[in-house]
Amino acid sequence: MKTDTIAAVATAMAGSGIGIIRISGDDAITVADSVFQMKSGRKLSEMPTHTVHYGYVHDGEEVLDEVMAVLMRGPKSYTREDTVEIDCHGGVYVVKRVLETVLLHGARLAEPGEFTKRAFLNGRIDLSQAESVMDMIQAKNEFALKSSMKQLTGFVSETIREIRAEVLHEIAYIESALDDPEHISLEGYPSRLRAVVEEISGRIEKLLADSDNGRILKEGISTVIVGKPNAGKSSLLNTLVGEERAIVTDIAGTTRDVLEEQINLNGILLNVTDTAGIRETEDVVEKIGVQRAKEYLKDADLVIYVVDTSTELDENDFQIMELLSDRNAIILMNKSDLESKTDAAEIKKRLDKRIISVSAKERTGMDELEAAIREMFLHGQVSFDDEIFITNVRHKAALQAALDSLRLVVQSIEDGMPEDFYSIDLMNAYGELGSIIGEAVEDDLVNEIFSKFCMGK
């Protein structure tokens, strides 16, 4: 591990009232003393930890800015190293000058995520907590933020460590019995081990079952709006966005390409794609739009099918219903403000999906749509009091690999295999679970994870 002193801008480079330059490492305080002059004339190195001091940053020739300096001595800092944060004015040029001055006096520019990487390598946080830092920075809704915060405070780590301890106990028992069969008996052990393994497997299966919820909390629901031309798809998008994002006219086929928006629906993030109306057409451009609509539909988490109730159902509607037979879909009976010529019962016979009456023009029915989406994907209201959501693809893969190994243990018991076969698969499960929290992981993986972080974190 590199132990030299690093520095970087820890705030946005534009549009901020304050800019923070973070310095961390063995010589952090020495570097800060070289560029920071306290109003009192004393030095930071003389001050107690976790104190804030007023003064000026200078480059040896002139004063660059009036600043506050925060002193945090290790190990009670983010990185567990001596750390100084200089709070200067947030202009791009002044922040750049202050950072350059710090670098000229002994610090080097931090790599992306290096502060958090040092926190991990110095044992302040584990790998899953480190990853949650980036998730928190990128959180786009309340659920994602709360899930990241739970992971940062160690709920995922604690669960994984508990499971690993149980697995390790069984490994140790088997190894001890094999080494000392005179004093430790394995009689009846396979059936007892099977019960333990099945209980652990059940807990992992629960985490995996909730991982789709976790992905949705973090990334949002991939949502595609479909329907035949002029059904009100673009009007619905505008209603959800809250502004005139899509062109709306009485001319059928206005939308010829996909239009994408990210919508926060009272805490539920929807990644919405408005598509061209699906119909038989000879127009070359419109035909491409229709094909794209069908392709997006195949990969969506949710399809919202908008039906124009002011017209009768036709072959275009029937074609759309066939495409939705095996998809998560909600049917919106749009234009409820007009006289209806469409029978919901007829649709229900062909497509057994949730049907909601709405008017995109009058903005009615949106509350019921939100409730339906929440029920479909989050089973109503998500509680963060005692639930753990796996939001990281790497964690999900490791849990699945651990579960597969535990299932092999059960298979070995059923096949009457020797006890040392159990140990092999138990060790594999133990290792996969350890990779989640950063135990026994390769340096390349660690570097890859932290390379995705922003520079000052």
C-alpha cells in the first residue's frame, strides 16, 4: 500500500460556494503547515486533533485565499491517517491554485477513490461499506439513499460475517474430527450439518430474492410506454415528468423514435422510454420506430400499455396484447374524460393484467398507477427497519456462488460422500462470502472497484 501523502479536491469544481481540498497521509500536517498561515501565527502541528482554524493559504509569495483548515489526526479520520481539509472559496480558479500549491509542497494528486481505498486498507471500513460510499454519492431517490446508508453502517457486513462464522465453525469441526477421531466423533454429524447448511442457504436465498428489489431501489425500474398511435403515450410521459417533454398533437405517429426520461415517482425511480405507436405502417421511418418499440419492450422491467378508450380496439391493440402476455405490465385505459368505446372486460379476456382508468390530459389516475407500481415491484411499502437489500451486482454473484457451494454440500451428504468433501465446498462458500466484505480478494479487484470513484473520494 502507498503511504505517501495525497491531496485532491473533495467538492464540485464549479457552482459551489465552498471548495474543499483534502490532504491525507503521514506528512499531511507538515504539508498543510507549509501552505496555511493561521491568523494567530501558530502552526497546525501545534494544535489538538479535530479542531478548526482560521487563516490564509499562501504560495510563498502571495496570499491566495482566506480559508478555514480542519485538522484530524489519525486514526480518528476518514482514512485513519493524519488528515487536513482546507475550506476555501469555491471558484474554479482559486480551488485550482490552492490544490496546485498543496501539490508543490509535498503531496501528490490522489487517484480516483484513493481516500476511501485507504479507509478500506487501513481497516476502518470493509469492502462492501466502501462500495456503499459510491452508491450513496450516486443515489437518486430516497430508497437508494437509505439502502446505501444501511450498508455503510454495516448491516450487510454484519449479516455476512454471521453467516461466515457459522460456516467456519462447521469447517473447523470437520477438520478437528478428521485430525482427532478418537476424541471428536462424526457419528450422526451429516444430518446435523445438513440442517445447518439448509438454514444458512435459506438466509442467502432470501438475500438473493430481495436483490431485484435492491437493484430497483438503486437503479430504477426500466419502464417502457407502448400503445398504438395517438393513444396518449406522450401525454402520459409529460404528466409523469411534470413538463411538456414530448410533442403532443392530434396527428397519429408523431413519436417516431424513443424518448427517454428519468422520473422520481414519490421515491420510486422510473427509467421511462416513450416509444413510437405500434401499428402496421408503410412509412419507412415510422416502421423503424415501431421495431425499436418492440425491442425495448422485450428488455423492460415494466411495460405501461396505454389504450385509447375513445376508439374501438383493433388489430394493432391485439398485436400489442400478444407481446405483453409474458411481461410485467399495467394497462392504462386513457382518455377517461371522453366517451368510452372500449370495454375493459374484452381486454381482460385477452390479457390478464392490472387495468387502471386514467386521463393523461386531466392528470387523473396517477396515484393509482403509482400504487400499482409500488405493489408490483416493492410489495407495497418498503421498510428499512430490518430488511437488507443487496444492490451490488458483485455481491449478488458472490452470494449465488456461495449458495451453489452449499447446495453441493447437501448433495454430498445425500450421496454419502466422505466428510472431507463437505469441507471443500464449505471452504468455497466461506471464500465467496468473504469476497463481499473484502477478505481474500485480489488486488486487481480492489483497484477496479475504487477506480470507479470520483477523484476526491
